[in-house]
Amino acid sequence: MPLPTTGRYLHALHRRAPLVHCLTNLVAMNTSANILLALGASPAMLHAREEAGEFTALADALSINIGTLSPEFADAMLDTTRVARDNATPWVLDPVAVGATAYRQRLCAELMAHAPTLIRGNASEILCLNGIAGSGRGADSTAGADEARGAAVALAERQQCLVGVTGETDFITDGTHGVSVRGGHALMPRITTLGCGLSAAAAAFLSVADDSRESRLNAVAAAFGSFALAGARAAADAAGPGSFTAPFLDALYQLTPDDLERHMTLEVADVS
């Protein structure tokens, strides 16, 4: 496959300002909302089951993050993903710490039955979702992205969706094609909820893609590449995790379509 053309997705996101409904964890709400705003999208964080499904029908994309669960929260997630499936609304599953408890695994199995457009996780989470024995410590990953590539391809084939594995080098696949995204900075894993924000950002980018696998793969590559570029640029102004967040948001805000076309580090990845 040719390398993705990514700049047009950021251009479309700026032009359309898609409404992204996020049922994300309690720690990540503020971060995800600010990331979406910096990119030019419009965030919404409705969680009550009484309205979450109804609101999803109005949204351009949906992001589901299982980080801080409760039965009511889980029911709202199932309602919204059912609506997204029925309305062909792109949605992203972020299976935070899915290997930690049986409850998380059961919920993710139910959510995956509603046809996610993208599953985005770290290596341990993707290994667990694919039924491979992997151990994770909370939201951290104890396996490398390279170890999860085979699991990601198998999961994408089985679910007929995209799978994105984040790590030192990110990997995105539709089960047939794959792309690696390099960049970012070592400070990024030191800042909680950046990965959650990436899932929300990927939902925004998917909302401006068409229904083809190629377009959706390119859109997710654009989301991952935006984070990689912004992280590398933010690190130049940061002394540590505490001073990283503001420059990161500024870098996302300042990104241009030309930046993605000229400065992203993408490689076609082998999925065999």
C-alpha cells in the first residue's frame, strides 16, 4: 500500500469542527476535551444513561473509554455504542486495563459486538482482547508494541475494524494493511490520560473520513501522527511532565495539514 495522505484529514477536521461524544474515564474528561478543542473539534461528555444514547444520535463520532467503570456507566456505554452502530457513526473503543478484571473483559466483549470502528490500546490491552495471555499493570503496558502486532492483525480481521497499538512506535492495521507511526517523546507516558485523549482525537479524525478502509486507516494515521508531532515539539519547551501539557496543547492547536504531510514519520508495516 502507498503511504497515507494525512493532511487533508486535519484540514477537514478544522473545517467541519465535528461533535465528538466521549464517554471517557473521570480522570481523562478535562484532558480529552482540551485535546479535541485544540484540534478544532467540539467535545461533549454526557454520561447519564437517560440521555447518552439519545445524544449519540446527534454526534459525528463516539469515543468509549472504560477506565473508571460503574454499572451505570457501563450501561450508558452499551446504549451509546448500540446507537452508533445503528446510525453508522464511527466509534472508538479504548479498553483501559482490560486484563485487570473479569468485569472489564466481559464489558469489552459486549462492546465489541457493537462493531467499533477502531480499537486503540497499548500492547498488553490488545494482547488481552485478542485472547492472548498478557499481563498489564493498571493502564500501563508491560509488553512492547512489536509483541502485539500479530494480535492486532488478528483482532482487526476478526472484528472487521481498525486496531491501533500505541507504544514507542505506534502500529495501525485493518487486518490487511498496516502502518507504523514514529515520533512523540519519552515524557508522554509520564502524563496521565494522554492515551485517552488520543482515542478521542482518533474519533474526531474518523468522523471526517469516508467509509472505506483506506480512508479510515489514513485518518487514524493522521490522528496518531498529530500526537507524535505535537509531543516532539512540546518536549522542546518542557522541563518535565508538569511543564509538558500546555506546550502539547499549543502544538496540537498550531498543527497544519502541511505539517502532517511534510513532517510525520510513517512507514508501511508488514502484517504477514
